[in-house]
Amino acid sequence: MPPTLLISRELPTLNYSPTRDRFDLSWEKPLSTLLGLGRAAGADFIEFFLERDHYISCLAEDDLITGISPRLSTGAGVRIFRGTGDCYVSTNDLSFTGLKSALEKGLSILGLTLPTPNAYIPEINLELIRDYALKKGKEEWLSQCSSMQEMGDILLAANDQLNRKANHIQSRRAVYFRDWQEVLVAASDGTFARDIRLTQSVGYNLLCADGEHRSSIGKRVGDTSDPNFLRSWNYEADAQRVAESAGKMLYADYVESGTYPIIMANEFGGVIFHEACGHLLETTQIERQSTPFIDKKGQKIAHENLTAWDEGLSDQAFGTIDMDDEGMPTQRTLLIENGILKNFLADRTGSVRTGHPRTGSGRRQNYAYPAASRMRNTYIAPGNYSLEDLFASIDKGIYCKNMGGGSVGATGEFNFGVSEAYLIENGQVTKPLKGATLIGEAKEIMNKISMSSQDLGLAAGFCGSVSGSVYVTVGQPHIKVDSITVGGR
């Protein structure tokens, strides 16, 4: 016998009872019904994103725990497309009535109305659920994480190590957070996928002062899949590195302004590529007509030495995901190959509006935001040079060992502070320098990265954009920039 078709007037009588504390198969029927309702109203595409989040952070300042901040949230968002136009509505009400109300609001924004009482609601046949949480053994992650007591004990022990290793201390801070997230995506193209994410980060910030001399050095590490991450943090080794850097910078001379060749260290040095170029390769920038690379696919935009990737696959890296926030499995995307622009990063909306294929890059901070094209683990690939080759190529320049904060304009103009720098003379690192700021423009600086070493390193970062703040990895090997403007005194 053919399946019984649902008629619109029957919707108020439906009584779905999906599991409240877990996104499982009990959610399939209500979401399938709502997706069918949206299609019957005339929408071209509908997507539901459901989320449960369990977040906590802990802050140790000097020898005290000064802050513990927990946050629990549950909610959902519905995105509706009609042609190339779309709208997004979020809600904290995950009942069938609450989700239906959010859907109805979104439809009305696009000029659509619910079908008449006698209209048939088509079935949306969702795929057999792709459950990455179950498949990869993530169900017990939250219960295996450190307790609040353990968080505090570890951070205080870490701060004690800073106190033992550093001199002229003005303040010591150690901070940790854990973000556990369960998500479920269901869409009218049949997408039905669930995942659990566990993102953790811990780090130091040390401020030293001696009279008029000041230095501030930070260090942060992150992880995406290890409940024992905090327990295994080698805080003694990190304290040693931070204390040594702060000591060297405390009495460093100020850099002289000018144009220099520079060597940028690996790991967090990749933040400049992320900010100055990576964002310009997201389809959100194409939609806004705000990227100089909008029509450059297949053309040379960087030095032939430079190859760059964005991916969500690196084991435990801070931007690693099994699926994006639109339910698409993650993948590896070649952005630039030997200086040639190969691909842009595209979410569903970006693909619809620009024609570039989706890359598993639809990401959002939480259910309150619609997904947008965002980076994951983004880095310059290792090159063919040794570290010695890079330094030997410079008679006078600057070694940027640790990057600080900065800003980037809409079309790639940037300035970034350098928290730890050294003078290079005749191929050798000599005296420490402070106060350096790197100033440039993406489309110019990319053509000046002429050498890359083989020591690729990745670092945890946070990226803010139209869909909120997301966890990302930045990275690179040591690179040489032939010339760049350096602000100083």
C-alpha cells in the first residue's frame, strides 16, 4: 500500500516526542514533517540546525582562581532559500510547535505562507543518519573531561611554574576553556547528520616590568578530541618558554621603522596569511565584491614558492571537524598551488550565489547564526628550503618569532604587532627588538613570500566573521618575506 500522505489541517494534531537530552533518530519524523511543510509552502530549500552546548572556562590570576564561567544552551535555527534569497530564524524552543513557529516566521519573511488546510505535505526522505559521534566513540567525552576542581588545581600549578621561572613579574595568568557541542543537521535535500565536538584550549599570559621596561608574552595550545587534554598539558615546558621570551623582550631595544626583509616563525606566524589572504578566499567576500581575488581563479596571485591549504582533517588540530555546520563531510581544499589560485572556500549560500562548489566550510559560532564560508585549518605548506637557507639569505632584517594582535581591512590591508622579534645581521640572529608592527596589503605581500622552510607548525586560533567566532588553526613553516614595511620608533 502507498504511504499515508499528511494533509496540512492535520498538523495541529501531531504529537511528536523526540528525546530531549540527545539528538537521535526520534528527531527524524518531526524534522522530516517540518521540511516537507516548508517545501509545500514554496521554499526551494530548508535546513534545520539543532545544538546543545556545554561550556566552561577557568581563570587563574597569580595564586588565585578568579573566575569560573559555565554556560549551558540549547537551540535551533532554520534557514530557508527561495531562489538566491534566504533568511534565517533561531529559537530556544525545540518543541514541534516551537520549530514550526520558527519555520513559519522564516517563510513569511520570504513572502511565503503555509499551505491551505487541504494541501498535501510531501514526505522528505532523510538519509540514514550519519552519526559521527557514535561512529567515532564521542558519547563519553564530556564525562571524561577534567572536573572544576582539577581545572583549578592544574592552572594554579601552572602559574606557580611561571613564578619560579620568570623575573620581574607584574602579573601571571593561566586560562582554560572547554566547549562541548552536540549538533544535528536536517535539510530538504535529505541531509541528516549528527556530531559531537569537544574543543579545549589552555594558555599563559605573562606581564613583566622593571622600571620603565615592559614585556608581555602569551602562549596558547588547543585540541579538538582529547578529554585528557588539560591533564596532559606540559605547563612546565610552556612556562619555561614564556619566561625566557619575556626576559629577552624586557630590555630589548625598539626597532627602527623602515622596509626590511623578514623571517616569520612557524606556527602562529600563519595568522597573517589567515587574516590578510584567507578571508579574501571565502565566498562571503565574493558576494560583497570585497576581495581583490574575485576573478583570479586559475591565475597567479602569490609567489611561485607558495602553496596553501585549508582543511578539516588534521588530527586534533583546533579547526578540525568531521562535518561542517551544514552537514557536509569535511575535506581538504587546495587554495593556492605554486602561486596559482585554485579554489575558494564555499558554504551553501556562497555556492548558490557565486557558483563555486561547496568545500565543507559552512561554519557558525552557534545556532543563533546562519552558517557562512569560514576557514578550518589554514596554512602555508612546507617548502624546499632549510631554516639555515632562509637566514643566510638576509644581510639585515628582522626575525618575527612571536606575533601579537592586529587588524585587517575589508580588502586585505593589515597591520600586526610582533610581541617577540630579533635583528638579523649577516645571516645571524643578534639582539632582541620590540615595538615592531608589520604593515602591508595581501595582494602585494603574497608575491613576496619567496622562501618556505620544511618545519610546518600549527597553532590554535579564534576567528570572528559574519557567522560569529569559530575555532581555527593557523600555520606555516618559517617563511621569508623579501620586503615589508615595519613600523617602530
